Amino acid sequence: MFADLEILLYDVSRVFLAPVLLAIAAALAYALVMLGGFGVEAWQRHRGTHPRTLLAVARQRAVATDPNGIAPSDDLELWILRRLEGLRVVSRTAPMLGLIATMIPMGPALLALGNADGAAVGRNMVAAFSAVILSLLAASISFVILTVRRRWLLQDLRECERARALGVTP
């Protein structure tokens, strides 16, 4: 009975390998696209030509009763969280996906090792380690961008708050 349960669990886990590998590829693609946007934004901020999206959002979402025409800080904080959500999800889930993609091929690799099939061991180990490397790369890129972009957006938020306190429009 336990042998049947083990076989069932093994078969079910193998079903998830392809979707996990696709999710890792998507996470890496997302991280690379975000890296390109981050590079452009960093260059624009360095040159002083960045459009300051948060300030535009602050003006658009202004409450009619606000004399300065700036949205409340809590609304802007929610906008910041929404904007950073994808990066945060990728930076936290990609390592888990990498672990899953590492563990699934380990079963067949161990079986192949027991059967002295070195080629099968190698194939499974390459898939396992490639997946974890790419997922950690996606997580690392996303985490760095998340950290710096959060600081930039919080600086912009602070600028909005100072403008509100002074009674001017940023």
C-alpha cells in the first residue's frame, strides 16, 4: 500500500515540473524586463529628467477638499505597494520555485544512481541545478530593483508630504 502511495506522490510531483519550470522562465523574463526599466529610470534620475510618476499620481488622485491638490499619503502608499507588488512576489517566490524544481528531478536522479545510470543522473542534476540558478538570479535581480525603487518612491512620497506641509504643489 505504501509503495502505491509513493508512486502516486512521485507521479503527481512530476506533473508539476513543467509548470514550475515555466514559472521560473516567466520570473526570469519579468526580472530582466524590470531590470531594463530600472536602468532607464536610474539614468533618468541621475540626469534629473525622470518624470516623477508618483507626483503625477498624487495630483490625479487629489481629494477635492485638499487645497494643495495632493492625494493623501495613505493613498499614495497603496499606489507604491501596488507598483512594487510584482517585484516583491518574484523576489520571494522564485527561490521557492527553484527549490521545487530542484527537488522534483532529484528522485529520478537517485533512482538512476541506484541503477548505475550515470547519464540519467547527469540529465536530472543539470535540470535541477539550472532551474535553481535561474530562479535565484530572478529573485536577486527583483530584490535589488525592489529595494532601490522602494527608496526612490518613498523619497518622492516624502517630497509630496513636504509640499503639502508647506502648502505648495510639487
